[in-house]
Amino acid sequence: MNTATDRVLRDAFAQIADEPAPVGLGPAALRLARRQRRRRTLLAVGAAVVLAAVATPIALHGADKKPTLPTGFQNSPLVVTAYSGTSTGTPKSLLLNKVTGAYAELPYLSAVPSPDGQRVLVRTGEDTPQSPLRSGILDPVTGEVRWIATYTGPGAWSPDGSAILFTERTRVDQRGFAIVSATTLKATFVPVNFAVGNSTGLDFVWGRDSGEVAQTLSDANGETQADMVTGIRFYTIAGELARTLPATAELRSADAFSPDRSRIALHDLGGGAMQIVSADTGAVERTIAVQGHTELVGWADDDHLLTRHWAADRTESEIRVIDLTGRTTAVAPLIAAGSTADGISIGSAAGLSETAAGLSFSVAG
């Protein structure tokens, strides 16, 4: 490692390590707030990642054995592996080095680990001619970023980590989704006209597996009432309509599917409840009341959800583990800079340094 890079990384580690880790409108305005939140929020649940160098492509760790894909966390301890968008000024995100237990600061709008932890989807730019938006795949072993030339995101990892999904709506005559190979970066655009039945501007998300995508249907219900969810459409990756589930709540990401893929956790557009529904029929199996502003992050196991609960003034948040009755069973320790991050990624704490044991949490607390 060269001296300049070494110094930058040491300073970053020192700064982050010193931060404490605490334990712990009208319909139109609501629609606008939801659209803004979706644009900036990338929530992911995947395996943990190793530290990525950012100044120059220098390997900080040898390549680990490729882990198996996560199917829930089997009650193992969990840890926050990445914070996306931790600053309202200069864009930055944080990635965890499990060996040191410190978070490295990266100059990206977001940094989201793939499900197997072998890659990190990053995004940067200010959406101006001088600083256009760019999405790329960072290799945490080499520190290299391969920039995607065709689409800028926000994108979402496929459940098997082989591809990235983008929603394309920049031109009226070219609506649909694009799938970019994580290996070759080759992009495949699939036209789907979603102008009708998408009043809230919802993006495509991955479905039950990497062979299908989905989009929540919604209709405007007048200026004095909130939009209504009317169903969820599932498409093959070739763009063919596969099935439509009845629904009154929203599918936000592939992380909404239970580890056994038999159920989906849907979120009410009004924010007051979550629904557990059958992935085959859409039948509501359970409704979970939530307090305040709470967002679904994913599943910890087949009996527990990971949620993010915001303070009333949105000045801070916490990650909660709740059972399917809505009871909080654990709260994740968040570093100070991360409680207001746009997105939080969670993974297994296996291999986490003993000096950073305070960062981990489990389903039962």
C-alpha cells in the first residue's frame, strides 16, 4: 500500500472508530415524500462485506472463500455492513471491515453489498453536466470500480447477485426495466408500458427469484385522498406478464420475501401497518400494526422482520427486529453517523472482530 493511501485510510478508521455506537400532510405531499424517499433509499439485506479501498485500486484483504447465498440468518448474530448516504453535504457512504470492526468512508451516494458479499453496488454524481450520475460495481478485494455505461440507477441486486435491475422511464416512448449483468455489465432493456396503474411512480423490484421482476399497481384516488394499491404484477425477465396478485399494500424489494420464499411482507402506503401475504395467492395471513414512521428492511428469519423506525422529527432512526405480532425483540446498535443514513445494509456478524462485538445484535436481543 502506498504511503498516501495508507494515511487516508488510517485517518478514516480513526475518525469512524471514535464515534460512539449507541444501543438502542395531505395526500399530494405524502405522494411527493414517498417518491423522494424511494429515489434516495436503497435497502438491502445480504451477507457482510470486507473493506473497499477508494483512493486507488489496492487490495486490502486476500479473497475470501465464496460464501453460500443467505437464506435468512438462521438466528446468527447480525451487524450493519453498510450505511448509504450518511451526509447531506459531500456524498459519502460507509462499509464495514469485519476484521478491524471499523467503517471506511467512501465518496459515494450509496454503497450496497451484493447478496453474497462479493461485490458492492455504488452510485455517485450530482446529476449535472459537470457531475453526471454513475452507477458501478466495486470489487472489495481489489478496490476497483467498473462503471456501468448504460444506466445510472438507483439499481437493485438480483436475489442471486448475478444482475442489477434498473427502472427506465427517462423517455415516454421507452418505459420498462433494464437488467445489467454483474459479470459483463451487458445491459438488456425490456419494454413494459407502466404508464397506467402506477400513480405513485413505483419502480420495478425483483420478485421471488432472479427470474422475475414485479411492480406494485396503484391508482390516484382524487386530490383529497391517498393513492390506493390495487395489486402486484409479476413479469418474467423477458417482460411477459406471469401473474397478478391482489394487494392493498406495497412490495418494495426482493428482501420483502421470507427466507423460504413462501410469504411477502408488504407495507401499507399510509405507513400504519405491514401485511404478511402468501407469495402464491396474495391472501393476507397476518396484519402487523407499527407505530410512527416505520419502514420494512427485510426478514431476519422466517419468524422475524427487520424494520427501521424513525424518530418523529426524522433526526435519527434505529433498526428493530420484530416478531410477526409486532413485538420488538432486539434493537441494532447504529454508529452516530449512520442513524440518519439514507439506506442501511444488514448481514451476518460471523467473523466480526471481537473488539467490535458491540456492533452485533441477534433476533432475540
